[in-house]
Amino acid sequence: MAGPGGPMMGPDSRSMDFKASGKRLLAQFRPERATMYGMIAAGVLSVALSVLGPKILGKATDLLFAGIVGRDMPDGLTKEQAIEGLRAKGEGGMADMLTGVDFTPGEGIDFGAMGEVLLLALGTFLAAGLLMAVATRLSNRAINKTVFRMRGDVQEKLSRLPLSYFDKRQRGEVLSRATNDLDNINQTLQQTVGQLINSLLTIIGVLIMMFWVSPLLALVALVTVPLSFLVATKVGKRSQPQFVQQWKTTGKLNAHIEEMYTGHALVKVFGRQEESAKAFAEQNDQLYEAGFKAQFNSGVMQPLMFFISNLNYVLVAVVGGLRVASGSLSIGDVQAFIQYSRQFSMPLTQVASMANLVQSGVASAERVFEILDAQEQEADPVPGERPARLSGRVEMEHVSFRYALDKPLIEDLSLVVEPGHTVAIVGPTGAGKTTLVNLLMRFYDVTGGRITLDGVDIARMSRDELRAGIGMVLQDTWLFGGTIAENIAYGAAKEVTREEIEEAARAAHADRFVRTLPDGYDTVIDDDGTGVSAGEKQLITIARAFLSDPVILVLDEATSSVDTRTEVLIQKAMARLAHGRTSFVIAHRLSTIRDADTILVMEDGAIVEQGTHDALLAAGGAYARLYAAQFAEAVAEVD
């Protein structure tokens, strides 16, 4: 039977839509537009100054070379006369090269002019560095705020998801998306966003300068760009599916670790350590394989891009040398151009080497978006209705419910519970007892009929308003890391005093054992309740429910983990605290519900009998058979 405890569903197996997920991730930066514009502006100025630097240094090289050439020339000649003299001596090659050099015969190196040029270069690079620091700071600010918002969105989304979402997924897998995947997005953005923008701006700026210096050399430098693009595309397509698989496997492994850690006592009791370790090893191997393939495939890109970069460098050096020899370019311009070719190749290589990070981050982003896109529980009506006076009268009118569309669980159930009455719900496992309470709490919404609280349809009330009037104690206790007093106070909607906490503990008969602990109510326990027994944990959760002072009490096998003496004490406390409150008690041990005002016997989602304990025994129906079976079992245990 499909239900909240049904088979687990793994993460979606579909492949990643890289383009759509990448665009959606970038769209998360919309609230930080002003910061991003400031970052881009600072980046543009920084890159503009950076690409001017080689040109300025090229000017210094030209001054140095012109001084060396002019120093060795006879004084009193003009540049043209000196070049003609070289041609007359048969040195035509040297004459052609010097036509591109601005020298003065007889004059050496102009150190004053060189100093000015070098100071200008130093100031240019310093300003570029400062602007890049500003751009980096703005980038980090925008990224941190964006991921901060995404974490908040995920947290809010998890609170709006229906219980059915968590019933169908492993808890560790969901936690992996909310933690590991968000952390991976943050690291990816920190390592790529600023660098990618800077690289793209650098490519644009360097291209402009290269065409300014020499269009021919610029075209030569661009010859290798299609090859770079082809390599990046091919390698990216091979590594992309592996990154998707890597993070899916990470989620599965985290789910397994979380389950084995939470149930480590059971694993040891039933001797399943070897099987658990084997399952861990298998999933760990799968993660290793996926991670290795993803990193290897994407890691191939960087050496390939370095090879293409060096090929580009050789082409520029050869063609540039020929242009200098012909006098078409100065040595300084070629020096600047070689620097530009490096500046042009480097960002291409950086972009390619970041491909693995980008693909990994987008794969994680898609997993987070799957949570954000999950179907939410129906929104509360605004404004929500509320009873004029909350007394605890519950009425179920022709209620139907099913977990799966083709498998009905509850059909046409009607029930009226008067204020202050205690209703016990009994029946075999899977009869729908807990489901009935889940419908009352609106953990699930009915698929037919309606449930009213004091005449108001609970579907027209806000969930917070509805649940504020209901105190619930489940068979599975839940405690969090903190003191016992903090755990009890968790049930209060407002600030409570220590006296109120202790009063609730006394009402639940928890005060006695709490005071025997070393630090009493200030004893710190972890989320597993280490240091207290299962029965004592149940008493703490019952005290928590009492402190909430609810109009309706819901006890789902609340005494199943306590000993007989404690059970009797709890029953007395329940009888006292249930006065004036509507109580729903789900129990398997029929001896605990003899004093209930009404006992409902459920089978296959329907109420087959209802009445008092004595009346149902006298009727000799389903309840009598259950009671007789438990009595026979008890006698057998005694024998």
C-alpha cells in the first residue's frame, strides 16, 4: 500500500539542461544588479589600463633601442641620411629595419624620457590592480548575498513542501541538496564569476589593442581561436554528464551515511556492519568513478589549451619577426604584441580550465532548483478563518483520502467528537489510524469531504492557527541538541518561565527522573537523547505537549516506550489534563484506552465499530476480537 512509509524514490535520473540551469543561476543575481554593474565598471577600467601597459612598455623598449642605434651613428646626420648610408654600404636589411625606429644619429639613450614612460607604466599597472581589487570585492559581495538568499529560499521552500515530498525521498539526499550542493554553488561562483568576467573583458580589450598595433598579427593570433572553441566544446560535452552523476551519487552516499549513523544501534544489534560497509564501499566507488571521470575529462582541457596557446605564441613571434625585419613594425610594438598574445591566450585557457568548476556548479544548481520547483502544499487562505471560540469540537463529514490516486485508503468516513471527549482509535496496522490524525493536523489534505473544528472547515484556516491549538505526541520521539528545559519549552508558543516548564514536567511525571540527572533541567542532551532512556525521552515530549496548553491532544502510541508503572502514571496525568480538552489517542494496547469516551475501530480506512469499551466488548465484533487476541497473547507471555 502506498503511503508515507512507502518505497523511497531516488533523485531524478534525467540529464542536466546545462543552458537553462546556467541562465537561471545567473538570474539569481538580479537583486544585486547595482553591485554587479559596479563590479563590471571597475573591471572594464582595470582591464583597459592593463592592456595599455604593454603598449607603454613597448614605447620604453623603442626608446632604449633608438638610443643604442643613435649612439653608434655619426653625429650631425639626419635619420634619412644615416639609413641611406647603410644602403650604400650594402646593408639593406638593416636599413629596412631601422626605418621603423625613431632614432637621432649621435644621441644615446634618453633616460629622462624612459623614466617618465616607466613611471607611467608603473602607475597604470598600480591603478589596474587597485581597480581589480575593487571589482573582486564587489563580486564577492554579490555572490555571498546571492547564495545567502538561495539558502533562505531553500529553507523557506522546505517549510512549504508537503509531508508527502519527504515521505518519498531519503532525508540524507534532501540534506545533501540543502548543504553540499549550495556550498558547491558558492565555491563555484567565488572561483569563476569574477575571473570569467575579467577574462572576457581582457579578451575584448586585448583584441582591440592587437588590431590597433597590427591587424595582420591580430588575424594570425585569431587563427587558433576556432581550434580552442572546438576543444572546449568537445571536452565540455564529455565531462558534463559526469558532473551530474557525481553530485547525484554524493546525495545517495550522504543518504546512506545519515541512515547508518541514525540507526547505528540497530545495525550493530542485527550484525549488519559488514553489509552496511559493503553498501558504503559500493556507493563510494561509484562516487570515485564519477568524480574521477568528471575531473579527468575536464582536466584534459587545460593542457590542450596550453598547447594551442604556445602554437599561437610561435606564429606571432615568427610573423612579428618578419614584420620587424621589413621595417613595418618596431621592436617595441612586437614586444607589446607578444605580451598581448599571451594576455589573449591566458584568459582563453583560464575559461577552459574553469569549465569543470562551472559544470559542477550548474549541476548542483539544478539539484537545488529541483527542490525550489517542487510542488508546494496548498497555500493557506488569506485571511484565514478561525472559530469564534475554540472549544475542540471536531467533525469529519464524508472524508475520503488516498496517498496514491489509484489506491483509496479512507472512503466516506464521518465522525463527530464533542469538546472534552477522549476518542481512542484502534485497529490493525495500515488501517488508517495515523492517517486520520495527519488529516486533522493538515499534514495531508483530504481528497473528499471536509473536517471542521468548531464549525470552521480546517481547509479555510491557516495551518499555524490550526496547529497552535493541537498538542501532539508521536510514537517516535524527537529531541534536539540542547538542555532538557529547552526541549520542553519547545512546545510553547511564547516565552515561558522555569516554573512553567517544571510544572509541565511534573504533570507528565518527568520531574522525578530529571532531578536525578547531574544538572537537572540544565542537563544537555544531543538529538539522539543520549543519556536518557526511550521512556524518559517520551516523557519529555509529553511534557512539551502539555506546556503548549492545547485545546486538542493527539497521542499516537504515546505510551508505547514506557514501562507499566510509568504508563499508569501517564494515564492518570492524561485523565487530569484531558479535562475540558478533546483528545485523540491511537493505541495498540487496548488496556490503555478503557476509559475513553468513544473507541473507534478502523479497518481498511473505514470505521467498522464505535462505542465505549464495555459496549464494544458486549457487541462481540472486531473490537472484541482484537481484545481477545491481545488478552490471549498476554496470557501466553505470562506462561
